[in-house]
Amino acid sequence: MTRPLVFGNGMILVCLDNRARIRNFYFPYVGSENHIGRRDAHKIGIWTEGVMSWFSENSWDITVSYKEDTMVSDIVARNENMALTVKFNDVVYNEKNIFLRSLKIENHADRSREVKIFFNQQFEISQTYYADTAYYNPSLKAVVHYKGKRVFLVGGRDDKNEFFSEYATGLFNIEGKEGTWRDAEDGALSKNPIEHGEVDSTVGLVFDIEPKGERKGHFWICAGETLGEVERLQGHILNKTEEHIMETTGNFWKAWVNNYETDFGDLSEDTSELFKKSLIVIRTHCDNRGGIIASGDSAQFQYGRDTYSYVWPRDGAFIALSMDKVGYSEIPERFYRFCNSVMVDDGYMLHKYQPDMSLGSSWHPWTQGENPQLAIQEDETALLLFGFWEHYRLNKNLEFVEELYNSFIKKGADFIKKYRDEKTGLPKSSYDLWEENYAVSTFTCASVYGALISASNFAEILGKNEERDEYAKVAEEIKVAILRYLYDEENGFFYKSTKLEEGESIPNKTIDASSFYGCFRFGVLSVDDERLTRAYEMTKKVLSDTVPIGGFVRYENDKYHAPQDGYGTVPGNPWFVTTLWMTQYKIAKAKSKEELKEIRNDFDWCLKYAFPTGVLSEQLNPYTGQPLSVCPLIWSHAEYVLAVVAYLQKLEELTP
């Protein structure tokens, strides 16, 4: 299920679904731990005149969006049968670990009515239901959920400063109990004060609303490691007031997103708006201690076994680059410190990591039959070195480079330099960037070339001439090997990969978007090289021309999230990432403003298939454009940002 609204402050990440319900609550790291079960949701219900209706019901017409240029929700829920409208504005406080929801209930009836709004909490603290406790704290006038060093305070009050008068704690999904939300359906909660085990809670605010009138209120969740901490957080809300927190948080994000001051030229207002929303969505997934997760959407399990809430060095490198390009250099700096800390002593990155720097889950084996193999994606190491050079080039923070040169740059470059096949000169086999095939992939080889050029540049600015020359020499040898073993001269395209068996190179001739893009992006060939032009045309013919909605598929016959019987002549699902890669190539190749005008269609395509709130999924159904897999995928947003920045730079270059 899509997460159309995401909120964060670098310590917590909260994701809402399209019914305005909280579906993910990550704390104390962005991406870890998720304290709401994958199939659970914090329910919202309205009771009036003997009738209860939950937001999950079809009788509610709900629209969700962000306020312009800020990380504040704008949610409107209408129920014609009940003659009620409920409006929400939500934030995660940028200064403290507080999720705050402001609400307004409008009574469209011509009579006074008592209206109750109920908020149900289904926490799975630390991702297990065992030994959770929920209790009502009368001194705080709040319900507290806790286990160990994870404490959540649930509070709220109305526009007359009256705290919620309805509450209950109980069991759910155990012993035949469905949860305290069932207790709310008669409009009155039992006020059961405490429960432990697999527990939930429900709280309610009660309003008397005049004919055609309205009432306001607030609801909040404070997250901390001790009871004292969440008590102080609630005290901060009551002292500063909910209105102040809502206003200052909105102002902060409006200032933050507009910190990248630029003229969007001839791009549409919708294109620039999606650009700003992308910046906000990216920021919510960046932990203040350096980790950048792929997605907070826990509904989609990759291969049915795990989520995307990990730090992939691959995704992180592209995302960090997008932040560098728009001037938010502190985010990439923290990310590269994170990577420096987790790089293994031999100089490579492992598959993926938890946001707390521990090792993430993996499906890459360390043996193939009886033979040991290195369970890595070498591109993940290479992309970091390439991105780090871009970070320096844009920020000129030489002291940071000096600090990380031996422990990160040199260590990674020395590994890459040695991890090569003696006969061909190509890098040895590793998993490709799609995490599927153990081979010598063209994208990986191209990224290794770019990494070594970057390492050579670093060595040069630090006066390490011997290392400069050695890295440049090996890079050139790899470039020659790519063009010899991975390029089909006759048909004009780059192979997906090759396998080295008994000294022979056996190519995989599948057309893969990353093969072309890698050779372009990392400078193996110049943008005007005829071989690159031919490779693009072949890639477009095979991976885009037969896709009904347009866009580019990853590679021929891509089965990931495709139906079991496939799509017939369509090679797979188009991805935002691969589509925007081709946009970046076309921008780089453009020689006139007329050519650039045609490229604006690519941004319109993204707008057409973005979720209404502006979040971008990983991939799309090739016939309907329906989002598939996780949504949002932060890598998609990063490539959108990179493409827009590239467009604006080229527009400036072509403007006299």
C-alpha cells in the first residue's frame, strides 16, 4: 500500500496511508525500529447520533495532500451520510520527537450535535508484540505505551483545553479480542486503565457542535526512551501550544525547501512543485546520524521476506548526490561518515545496513557450490567513491577529504584496484546493482572506472602522485576492457554482463538500461560518442518503445512485480529511476533550447504517474500506470532532483 504522506525530523519517521491513518512509526532511527505491525493501522473513527463510522469505510471521501512548500499535511475527510467534514493538519515537530495532528470537525447539519472522534493505537513496540504495556496515566491525562526503552505517550485536547475524556486499553489479535476500537463503536469507552501483552488503546475527544458550526482539537504522540522524557515532551506541547508547534514546523520546512534558490526557467509550476516535494520526501528518509534508507513503506516486502527500510550504499550514493547538487551538503557529509564507519577492513561495502550501522539482512551467498565468493555488489563501493568526489567538487571541504582519505577513499580504491581478473583486466564477479546476478556487469565495471578516476583526483589534490598515477592507469585499463569485452560492435549496444569461465568471456546479451547509463554517467565514453548514441537507440527500442504508458524498463523480460504470465510483448514494468536516467542523458546531449523543450515531456510523464501527494513509486504497471512495489522509493525522487538540476544547468548553458 502506498504511503502518500511521510513526515520526519531525522530521528523519527511517520508514514500515513491514503485513509489518513498512521501506518509506520520509526524510532529512534529513521528506518528502525518500526513500532506498528505490517498489517496494522492506527484507526480513526467518528461517532454521532448513535452511529460509528471508521475512516476505512467507503462512506468517507478522503483526500490527502501536503500544504505548498512544506512538510505539513492537508487532509479533508467528508461523510455525506453523517453530514460531517473532518480536516487534519499533521507534522512531525522539527525540534523534538513529537507527531502532532490538528483537527477541525465541521457540522453541516442544521441541528446541534455531540460528535466524538476516536484515535486507536496498535503499537508493536520494537517490532514484537510480546510484553507491551498500555496504561492510562491520570497525572498526565494521557495513555502511555511502553516496553523497555521505547515509550509512547498518546495525548490530546480540544479547543477549550479539555483533555480527552474517553479512553481504554485492551488486548488485540489475541484471545479472541479484536481491540479497543470495537469498544468505541457504541460511542463510549470502558476506561480500562491498564493491559499488558499484545495491547492496543483508544482515546476520544468529545465535542458539542452548533448547527453549521465547527470545533477544533489536537492529538499527539510523543516518543522517547523513558517516561520522564515523554512527560517533558508533552509539557513542551502544553507550554508552547499546539498552534505554535504547528506554525513553526511549517515555517521551518518552507524555509528549508526554498533554501535551494533557483529560477526554474521554462519548467512548469507543477514540475517545480514536485521538485520541492521530492526534497522533503528525501529529507524524511535521512537519519541525523548518517543513514539514508531506501523507503519507509513497510507494506511491500522485497521478495516477500523483508522491507526496504535499510541503508543500501547504492541508493544512498545517488540520494546523497542529489542533496549535494541542491546545496544540502550536511546530509551527504553525515552519510559518508556513516559509510566510512561501516566499510570493512578489506575496503568494500557489504550489501546493506541498518540505520544504527549494524549489518542488514541479505540474500547474497558467500559460496557458490564448494567455491567461496565475495557476497558484495562492487558498484556499492564504487558509487561511494564517485559520489564523494562530487561532494568535494561541489563543497571544496578539503579537511573532510583529508580526514577520510586513508580510511575510506584509499582503502576502497585499493580494494577495487586489486579485485580484478588478471586476463581480461575487468573487475571480478560480484552481484549486479539489481542484486540478482553474480557476474561481471557493465554497470559495475563503469562505476569502478568512475571510482578510480575519482580516487586519482583525490590523490592529486593531496599531492599523492604515485597513487594518482596508479589509480588512473588501472581506470584506463578497465575502460579498454569494457569496450573490448562488454560492447557489441556489430549491433551497437553494451552487454548486461559477462561471466569469466576458464579464461573465456561469455557475454549476457540482454539489453539492460544500467549498462548504457553506466557508460554514460561515469564517463567511459563522452556523451557525443557514436557508440553511446547507438547504445541509447537500442536501449530505447527494446526497453521503451513497446511500453504502452512510456518510460523505460530495467532490462528485457524483467519479472520483478510482473504477473506470472508476463505482459506479452512488453519487456517489464517501467521504473522512474531508469526513465530519469535516460532524461539525464538526453539533457547532456542537447545542443539547443528546442531539444530541451522536448525533454520537458519526461517531467510531465513523472507528474502524470506520481501519486497525487507527489510521492514516486519504484515502478509502474506498463498498461495502467498504477504504482507498483514501494511508494515512495527515495531513489526515484533523487533521480528526479538530479534530472531537474541537470536541465536547469543545461538551460543556463544554452541561454546567451
